[in-house]
Amino acid sequence: MDEKIVEMIIKLDLDYSSAGSPGSLGRIDFEKRLTEDLAKASNLPSKSFRIKNMSKGSIIVDLQVHSDSSGVGPDPSSAIGDLVKQVKDTNSRLKFGSITFHTTIIELKGQREISRSNTPPGIIDASPVLLLEGPHALPKSIEFQESQLQVKIDALTAEKLAWKQILSDLKVHYEKARVVHEEEVAQCRVDLIKKAEELETCQKKLHTANEKLDQHIQAMEAQDEELVFCQSALKSTNEEAQRTHRKQIDIESQSQKELSRATEKIVKLSQHLDGERDSCEKRLHDMNTELDRLSLAMEAKDVELLFYQSELQTTKEEKELTHRKQHDIELPLQDGLSAMRQTIDVSKNIHEEIVLNLQKDIQRKIEMNAALVDELRHVKNMASTECEEQIATLTVDHEAKKAQLAKEWEGKVLKLVEELESARVTHIEQTSAMNKQVECIR
């Protein structure tokens, strides 16, 4: 039966120092958590993922994927294809891993089959599959900006859930370390009890031999003093272990409090964004109401302008009727021609004055309407500019707060991991010192 091996590259958006130095406990723990996350996301056992190399550029991991030896799991090629699809899905199992949550690129390098009879492997190249997201388009309207803000709020909520998952993984890791520590302490206590029993047996033998060999009394007293010293050292070690345990409990409690405060800040930020959006909608509604009122006023002015134009037309018709009457009366009334001419001149002057006044009023109304239209456009532009500036300011503040919160939590999580690692190293050193003391007692 042939074993299939697929080579792949995964890129993580993390600082290279967070993976620890090569050969350190931090690097071993990082690689273990990475393979466990990949196993959960692909339904393959964690031993199927073997890390070959880890390099900078955030973090680039070169690894091999072996087929499941039991024959139950999926094919390595199909498992990696499923992982490639999960990179873009924020709700996938890959994105819920404490390490694979930061995955940005998965590249399939190639695959080969290894025969169980040690036959030479055949290498089959495969085209790389890169997952890169393009830039988003700029918002062009208030509704689009609101939808973008909602998308960012949803992303922040997903990020909060991811941080909760990371904290839960840290708690599980801490619980495992604490259980291992308690088992080691219990084993040390059992060993010390056995050693104490052996020392009591030796004391009985020495007491029996003391009756025959008086010269060994001083050596026995020295061994008794050494036993008392070991007991006091054991007591000190137990007290130090208890203090370490209490310190770990305090760190866990402080982390929970910090998580609660961060959650409250996120809720307050969401409420503030909702209030700002409601205020912008209210201002826009008020401006639309003012625009409707000004439109009605312009319509009233247009009606008034039509009324003045109809009066002007009536005056022109009366003037033409007067001219026709003058022509009809001119033949039989030659004697009153001069008087009629004077009357006509006066009427003409009055008519021209009325027409001139009407034209001035019409021109003034037109200018007032133009001024009202300009003022309305100016008010609308100012309101639109103000809304865009406020939305832009809210977006910038939201992004800044989000980046600051993510940076603070990343620092706190790294600090917690360092403290756990320090406590583990301290425990190993104490255990080593106790083993040396037991060897000295022997």
C-alpha cells in the first residue's frame, strides 16, 4: 500500500517572535497548537501534519501532509482543498483555531506517493492556489456608508468571539499544565515518602549496628541532620508551589476581568455608533422637510408671477381697445381731438408707469426666487458635507479603537503565555533541585 504525501505552505499574519526561537519550549508549543488546529479543520490526525521549516515574512510554515495510517481520514489533497476554501470563510473551523485564525494564504506545492516497499517516490507538481482579497470600493452614499459600518461592527463581533476562543484555549492549556504539575508533585511526594521509609529502615539498621559499632554514632547524627535539612527544603518547595498556584489563579482572574471590561467597551462603542447614525438620519429628515417648505413657497411665488402676467396682458388688451375707440370717434369728434389726445397721453403715461412697476415687481420676485433656490442649495450642500465629515470621523475613530483594542489584547495574551512558560520553567528547575537533593540523600 502506498502512502500519499502532499507538501503545502501556510502563511500566518503574526509576528515571527510569537512562534518562539528554534528548539525552545515556546516553538514546540506553537508547532503543537498549529498541528492541532489544522487537524480539527481537516478531520486528519495531528500526526499527519509534519512541519519541515518555519521562516519570517510574518510567519511562513513549510509542512508535509501524510495520509491517515488508519485509512479512515480524508485524502491529503482533498483535505488541503477544503482548507483553501475555509480561508475566506470567517465561520469555518480553520478560523476558530487559536493559531489558524490568522491564516492569510495557503499554497499547495506538490504531492507524491511513497511505497511501503521503499520504492523511489514519484513527484507530481501542482499549481499554487493563492487566496488574496482585493481592495474595497469607496462609499458613495450615506446608506452605503451605514452598511459598511455595520459590516465593520460584525467583523469586530467576530473578532471578539475569536479572542474568546483564544482565551478558552489558553485556559485549557493552563489546566493541562496545572494537572501535569500536580501529577509531578504527587509523584515527588510518593518518592519522598519511599525515601523516608528507606531512611527509617536505615536508621533501624544503624541503631542495631550502634550496639556493636560505637564509632558510627557520629555518622548517623550527621545523616539525621541532613534528613532534617531535606525535610525543610521539601516544605519550602511545597510552599513555593502553592504560591505559584495562587499566582496563576490571580492571573486567570485578572484576564477574565480584562475580557469583561473589553466587552463593555465594545457594547458602549456600538451604542454610540447607533446614536450617531440616528442623529444623522434625524438631521436629514429635517433638511428634507425644510426643502419641501421652500418648494411650496416657490410654487406660491410662481402662481403670483402668473397672476401679474395675466394683469399685464389685460392692460395691453385695454390699451388696444382704447386705440380702436379713438379711431372710431376721431371722424365725428374733430372738435374734441385735442382734449382726447391729452387724455390719451395721460392714460398712456399712467399705463406705462403701471407696466414699468409690474415689470419691476416681477423682476424682484424672480431675483428673490433665485436667491431662495441658491440658499436652499447651499443649505443642502452644507448638510451633506457635514454628514459625510461626521461619518468619516466616526469611521476613523472606530478603526483606531478597534486597532488599539486588538493590540492591547495581543500584548496581554503574550504576557500571559510568557508567565505560564516562566512558571513551567520554575517548576522544572525546582523538580530538578529536589531530584538532586534525593540523590545526595542516597
